[in-house]
Amino acid sequence: MDDLISGCSSITSAKQLKQELISLFSGAGMQLHKWSSNCIELLSNFDVSDGDVSLTIPDETKDLRHLWRPQKDTLAFSVSSIADVSDSCTITKRSVLSATARIFDPLGLISPAVTKAKLVMQELWRLTLDRNDSWPIHLVTQWTRFVKPLAAINNLNIPRYILLDDALRIELHGEFKKSDSVCLVTQNVELLLIIHKCSSLVKLKIIFAWCLRFKENASNPPSQRTIGSLTATELSRALICLIRNVQSVYFPLEIQCLLKGKQIPNSSSVLNLSPFSDENSILRIGGRLLNTPT
């Protein structure tokens, strides 16, 4: 039978919960042992003949592989053994799996440290190393940099009770290098879906102009943001962006050739119209329809 962990918002409700648990398990012929609490009043309400109950609050106890310090009512970790494993043997995939398995963090309290270990393991799988093969030197260095300061986690004291009367906003920032393994970029945007929903070009220009203004305001400080009604310049720029995006969908090869100064392929449907690219990178045609957007 495993441990049972629970809590209440008041001593009265905690006493009621304790009696309900005792009655529930007694009905099945089982007796709960090894009680522990951060409240001395709950511990004193036991039969003194029960050898599994201490009438004092311990400094530290384990619950579901976490360290709980009842006197301070905080959670802590013990990860010093990981460094011992790495120092006592050759670093292989087997030893690293054994070491990382010792970091038990179901609540995600030390997830930044656990994530680093997972990234190292991800790199190992890419190299297709066997479980007992030695590592390349760059991975050994990376793993050592991860393990050495890991013992500092033992100094953490995380409050077990996290409910607050007033909400607080706290941000945790960690330093990391830009890496493809943790970076995902969206390259294609289906602008045509927005265009097909609008039956009026005027309405479409207004929608796109507001989107462009929002994009600029989001990257500028409040003092430099644009407010008020849309201007003629913003509407003109929105139309240029719309034309450019639509042309990039239907004439991608022609635009690419013109920007690079290359000849447009003979198979192009606009070759006979003498197409060219203007100062806004918009595809236009010559002849009698000179300067007309394609």
C-alpha cells in the first residue's frame, strides 16, 4: 500500500478528513500508519500507544519521493546522488538514463533542469549511440555543465501551500542559446482564407490595414504607438501588401526570377505581357497596360 497525501484549509476540516479516512480503511480491515502533519494539534489527537505516530513535528520526511519539511511546510529535493553517478563511471547512455531517472518531479517544480537533461538525451538518440558506447567530447562537456551545479537544487525550499489571498504575477526567465531543438517557426500564413471571406476590396483593405497597425503597435513602446482612425497612407500600404501576397501565391516563379534578374521561363502565362517588378516588388506588365498590377 502506498502513501496518502491530502490537506485541508482549516484544522477542523483536517480532523474530519482524518476520522473519515480512519473509518473508511477500518471498514476494509486496514489500519493507517506513519502519520505526519505540519500541525501539532492533529498529531496529538492520536492514541499514544500507536508507535507509528510521533507527537512532534519532524524536520524532514518523504512523501511520494519528495522531501517535505513540515516545520516550514516546504517541499525540497535531493539530487546530489546524480553527480556521484556521473563521477563514478564512464558517461554512457545507460549511466545517464540511470542518473536522470533519479530526478522525480511530477509537479514540474524543477522542469527547467529536467528539460536540459531531456535535450541531452534527444541528442544522444540522434547520434544512434549504443547504451554502453562512450560519448563524443562535446556531449560530455554539455552533460558535465548540467550535472555540476545540479546540487544547488538541494537548497531550494518551495512552499507547499501555494494559494494566495491576492493574485501575484511572477515571471521566471532562464538564459538559453537559440537552438533548433527548442525553436518552432511558422513560415506559411493562409492569407487567402481571409481574402475569400470578404466580398468587398474596400472592406478587405480596412481589415488588413488594422492588422498592419496592430503588428507595428505591438513592437513599439506605448509612447510611439499609432492611435485614431486609419490614414490614407495606411490604406495604400495595406493594398500594396495584399497585392504582393496574392501575387506570391499565383506567380511565385515569375517574381523570384525578376528579383534575381533572371529570364522568366517560356511556360509562364504572363511572359508575352512583358512583366517587370516595381519599387514595391509588385509584379506589373508593360505594353498598352503599362504599370498595371498583374
